[in-house]
Amino acid sequence: MHHETTPPIEGYEGLPIGTLQHRVRSLDAEQMRQLIGYEERHANRVGVLEILENRLHELEEGAQPSEGSQDFQPERPGPPTGGSPVSTDTAAPASSPPPQGVPNQPAKPKGDAQGGQ
């Protein structure tokens, strides 16, 4: 039986799962089986195998490989889509007292309370 020594996706091992999920869309069922076999023999990551097996199942159900661009990288943030999510209603108050108390009220020294002897 012939085993592929390299996965059908270039740079496969270093891909974040989000990118991988997109990249595998361009593979056909046979390439998906190769990739699943490769993953099982190498890193054997449960989350990755789940994605690959789900995709293989979709292909077996009749999904077509899409020409998902091989340089799509969802982990690169796109341009912002709108203003700041913080409104003046939800912003923190401009000033809040320091957590150790208000400076003009010095703490009482410990040892004021004396047990009856």
C-alpha cells in the first residue's frame, strides 16, 4: 500500500485550524482521505481529524471541491467594520477611587485592640 509522505496541502503542519478548514475545501475526497491518513500517522490531533472527517463526509454526500484560495488566511484581521463597540453608556467611569482606600483617611495602625490580660 502506497503512503504519501507529504500532505496534499503545502505547509500543512504549520496551519492554524481556521486556515486549514478553508484550505481543505479545494481538496477532493481522495485527497481528504490522504490528509486524514497523514494526520493520523503524524500529529493525530482530534480537533483537526474532526474537521477533516466532516469535510470528507460532505464530499461523500455530494459536495464539490471549491476553488478555495490557497492563500486565504482568516487569522489576518480585515479592515474594521464600524465604530468602537464601547459607547459612552458602557464605558467605565472616568475616575474611581484607588483600591487601597482614599488617601486622606490614613489607615489606623494595627494593635489598637488589646486583649484583656
